[in-house]
Amino acid sequence: MLQSVTRNHGVNAIDGKGIELYDANGKVYLDLNEISTVLGQKNEHFTKRMTEKLNGLVGGKIANSAEKEKFYRYLSETTGNRFQYVHLTSSGSEASEWAVRMALKMTGRNEVLSFWNSIHGRTYLSASMSGMPRRKQGYAPAAPGVVYGVYPDCIHCPFEKQCDNCNFFCLKFLDEKLKYESSQEIGAVIVEAYQGAGIIVPPKGWLKALQDWAHEQGALFILDEIQSGMGRTGKIYCFEEEGLDPDMLLLGKALGNGIHVGAALMKDAPEDFYRLALVGGAGDTEFTYAAGCAVFEELLENRLLEHIAEVSNYLEEQLFELKEKCTTIKNICCKGLAASIELYDKNLYDDVMPKLKENGLLVGPAANNKIVLRPPYVITKENIDDMISVFEDLLK
């Protein structure tokens, strides 16, 4: 029997509902680390929309359709009609890769700036742009022309600065760093609205300062909202609350609720000849249009976005109360329904992680002894209470 080349962190679930998964023995797990199937298991509206589509046309040879127009309209209107083009792909990795390739083509430059600890995908260029060692170790050489800045992880600042008075020192350091590491040909700056690896949220104003810096260099500013976009924070996107106006916006994961689709939204695009390289892929189909529309319909018309905002506030309150009770917790970081619990002790972290699964909590691991929480959007306050109860028992 074939085996997966990657480790399986999941469970042998045979059924589920909402954020719950059930195994063959009747054990119930709370899925607290799901960034794609954000509507949860057996979402009635999504299931109905997909079933209807499977009974109709699903291929990618349909030049135009009501479903496509509706999906494009959602993408356009929710982003303030600021983008002129969209390229749909099979994944967020492809969206990242193509966005940077197009940005370099349009600027005539040959370098892209990314950041430490970032995740932009698993394809050759997107993995090379990901500032995580394990994405590249053993797979040299990385793609040429990628340079890195320091993302503001203020709790673990490599410069030992204080966030409230450093005046974005990591951004100021960028000019000095690139003087020695860059050919001064940066045509694209790609950055996550918050870093999904460990849930690292930049201080207010940093992203806007970075966008301004990118434009001063003559580079295009590409905002990666593959993890943060489509409702995760209680807003459809992060960029507006940060006062950003990106040249390109990247979406994925939640965009299709588990159906593989990514999107690169662009204010401009290369001339027609160079767009031929974009033709193909499995993202531009009737099936993906329907999946994307179903997610937007749940968020906007069925008021799921309001629910996310409410339970996000409750999650944050409960996590900070947990920190007060458990001296083993070093730090809590929250951004909507994305959160991390950082522990002081590595030995405790190594001991607790398998016990969380044994106690029915499926969470994500991260560096610096972090327990990562990214539940489906349909999580309830009761689910959060059950989760907190387990954490209290294991972390006191």
C-alpha cells in the first residue's frame, strides 16, 4: 500500500460535524488547526452548492458563466474594486509564484524581498521565498534573486529592542542589510499580513511603512493573505484595517473551503504576450467558482463574519484568562481566529503536545514552544470552553 511522503498529524476520522471529528471508536476531537476547510464539516450551504454544481457543468472550458461572474464580482467588490485583473490558480503556492514572476516582469527587476519565518508555498520559487529553514534544507540551490528582511517578531526581537519605542528598527535596518546582500534590483516585496508560522502579528503601522518603502524603491507591494484573508480575522481581509493599498493581493486556503484554488488579484498585468505563460491550471473552473461563491455567501449573506468577530473576542478573553491561571504560559498572541500559546519550557511543550491530541484537541506546532490555534470559523463558545478546560488541566 502506498504511504504518504509527509507525516500524518491527523486522526483516523470517519465522520464529523462543525469543528468536531469522530473516529471509529466514537472518540470526539476538536479540530483547532484547520486553515482550509473553514466552514467545518458538513456545512449545509456549502454541501448544497457543491452538489448542485456536480450535477451541472464543472469543466474549465466555459468562457463565461453566471457563476464565474458572481465569483469575480465578490472578489472585486469586497476589495473595493481596486484591482483590474485576477489570475486563479490551483493553490496559494502557485498564486505567490506567479505574482512575483509577473511583478519582476513588469518592473524589469530581478530580485524579490521576502522575510524571515515567512511561508509563501512549496513550489520552487515560493519555497525559496519562504523564510523558514525547513522549507529549504536539503533542497539547494534555492531560486536566485531572493533576499530577506526581518519580520517584526517583537516578543523575540533579534535586536533586543522594545516594540513601543523602536520606531520600526527592523525596517530601518533593511536599508543597511540590503546594501550588502542585494544588487539593488528589488522589483517585488512579498509579505504576510500576519505570519501564519507561529501567529506573529506585526505592530500597527509596520505594514504601511513597508508598503511605502517598497514604492520608494520602485517595487510592487504584494500582500499575502492566503492565511489571513477570507474572514479569519473577523474581516474579509486585513489590508484595509492596516490602511494598505497593495499592488497585488494573494488569496487561497479558505477561498475554496478545501477545494484547491488560489488567486492573485492585480492592479496591472504584463502585456498580452507574457500572459500566455499563465494559461492552464485547475483553479479556473466552474467548480472552484461555486466553492468560492459559497464561502462568500456564508461570510456575507449568512452572517458568518459576524459570528467570527464574536467568537474571536471570546477566544482572546479566555486565552488571556488562561495565562493568568497558568504560570507555564509565557505569551498569548491573537489575531481573530488565529492564536498561539507560547510556553516557557521546552520539556513541558514536548510533553503536552501529544497529550493534547490524547485529550481530543488537534492543534498546530510552531517554533519557540508555541501551540497554534486556527479553528474552522464555525467554532462555538462551548467548543472554546471545552478547549480551555483541557489546557487548564495540562498547563497548570
